Amino acid sequence: MVQRQVPNPAELLDLMKFKKPEFNGKKRRLDSALTIDDLRTIAKRRTPKAAFDYTDGAAEGELSLTRARQAFQDVEFHPGILRPAPSVDTSVDILGGPSALPFGIAPTGFTRLMQTEGEVAGAGAAAAAGIPFTLSTLGTTSIEGVKAANPQGRNWFQLYVMRDREISYELTRRAAAAGFDTLQFTVDTPVAGARLRDKRNGFSIPPQLTLGTIINAIPRPWWWYDFLTTPKLEFASLSTTGGTVGELLDAAMDPTISYDDLAVIRDIWPGKIVIKGVQNVEDSLRLRDAGVDGIVLSNHGGRQLDRAPIPFHLLPEVRRAVGDDFTVMVDTGIMNGADIVAAVALGADFTLIGRAYLYGLMAGGRAGVDRAIEILRTEIERTMRLLGVASLAELEPSHVTQLTRLVPVSRPATEAVVL
């Protein structure tokens, strides 16, 4: 028989612990974000549709991006038991320098269109977290501006080879002079992919006011206030703007890019050089033998060739082929710290985050980027502890099984037909 009693007011008061209200709206909404997907939801609410879709979208049917994210979800972890990991070491040495976490910020173009703090917020947050920041050729902050935002940290530069080669050469020299230590030579953008969301939204650089954009802006006046009351967007590599992103890329990029261009850039660049956009084993081996410092397995976030290979699926085969002493990094589809842990376990030396950082930027500027990094850091540490590993070096392929959905169809040799 349950015994009941009249509630004791003193006991009730002890149970009623009221949370102190948070009056800072930005802090309140960022604190409520527990995952990168939560930040994406906030970003979508706060950003005009055209700018959000430019960030969030991919090429054509967006199959490459969907498959890349699904590949990380289709992971089964195998934890070890009775292996205490009360503290974990998430630091790594990459390309001749340290990083406090096994990921850095990937290059993203037109970043101040997403939120006015742009690359300065990303570089500042990277500096605070002790991770590398990568500036895009199509960034909206100068090389020198990023250096000022991250004066003591590691800055990397991503290079497109332009039709006017002197633009690319000058950018390379400026990045070297500013102390950037690594160059990401990007090879997967001879022409622009078909970004259909941008075409449907009429998205252009700079943004054009239409009836649709005005209506969409009404519930987001803060974005337009920031855009209209901050310095005009400037692009280090584009002398003229006006048109869709695809039109600007097609006008600037050169589809004849080759190993000869790589040789010229290597002569100019004094630091480490990695090739970004590698999508098969054969090219990985060829680049290793050519003497570059590393590669980034990437399909450009699904923004170029739709139905491109999934970088995370390529990773184990590429690692086996190139050996343990060659730097292999991976991007595309990373939305959780567990994704990063899985990539490291299967052979990645490092990973790069693009959209994950931009969702934080759109959700809350610099504070939002800090929150995105903190979410990923927490997820990495928790996953490592649950796996029973105390350092990244302890992660092994045996910790991960890649579950398969997309299995190549075998094609048996055609039998001779006897007439």
C-alpha cells in the first residue's frame, strides 16, 4: 500500500529550481543548438532564401551531397570495453604544424553574403580553437584581412587557376608573403556545376533586389541592415561582378588546367601544397609520385559533378594504395564529430568542414562559428570516450564498419556466341 502525505512546502521549494533567464537573444538561440543540424535550422530562419540556398544547396539533383551525408550515417562503430578514457587528446600534427582538433575550416566562397562577419569570424574562431582556417580564392575578405584576424594561427589558402594566370600567380605570392603555410590547389572546378537552387532563386553577385527578395527580406531585416551598412563586398580574384555564381565561375575558371599549371604554382609557392578535389585512387597515386605534400578527397561538397564518388567511401582504398606516410584529408558531408572520428579511424589524417561552419556563421556570426566548433569538439570527445580510445592515434579501421547501400553492379565478361 502506497503511503501518501500532504506535500511539505519546504520540500517543494527545494525541488523547484528556476533557471536564470537569458536576455541575450543571440546567446539564447545558440545555446539551444545542440547539433550542427540545429544551427542549420536557425540559419535558415535568419538568412534570406537565396543566400541560404547558395550555402545549403549542391549541384543538379544534389545526389552527391545526399550520398556523402548518408555515407557517414551508414557507419557502425565497434567500441572496446573496460578501456577507460577519462580524458582524450584530440590534437594532431598536420602538414608540418599543430591543430588542436582533427578538422579545420574549409574554403568557402562569397562568405560575407551568408553573414556580414564572413571570413573574419571564421578566422577568429579558428584562432581561438587552435585549428587551421582556409581562405578561398573567391573569399570576400582579403588575404591580409584574414591574416589580421588570425595573426598567430595557421592560415591556409585555396587556389583556383584562373583564365588570367597572373591573377592566380599574384594571389599565390600574396598568400606566401602573408605567412600562409599551406596551399590547397583545387582541381575539380574547370567549369561551374549546375547549381539549380541559385538559378531558381535568381541568386546573383551582388544580390539584386526583386519583388521576391523584398518579400523574403521582410521577416529578416537584420540581414539586409548588416549587408547595407557594412563595407561593399570585395573579391580578391574578380575584377567584375554581376551575374549568377555559375556565370562568374565560368568566366573566371580555365578548363585547360593541367599538371603544367601545378608545376608553375609549385615553383612559386614556398610552403606545403595539397591537391583538393581528388576523386579516385589512380590520381591519388599519381599525385603522391609527383611529390605533392598531400591530397583532399573531395567532390566539392557535391557542388560540381553530381553523382560524383563519395569521398568517405574512397578513403580506405586510397589510404591502402598511397601508404601511411602520405597526407590524406577528406571533406564533404561532415555534420557531426562522430563523422570526423570515423574518417580518422579509416585513415584520414585530417578533415575539413564547410557548411557546418557556415551554418554557425549564419546562425550567429562569430559566436555561431565558435558554437559550431564547440559542438563538433564535444561530439568528437564523447565518441572517442565511448569507443575507449584516449587519442586519435589509437583509432583503427577495426573501430568502424562502413555499411553499404550503393553497391556497384558487376559486369561479367560477355560470353562468345557460337553461331
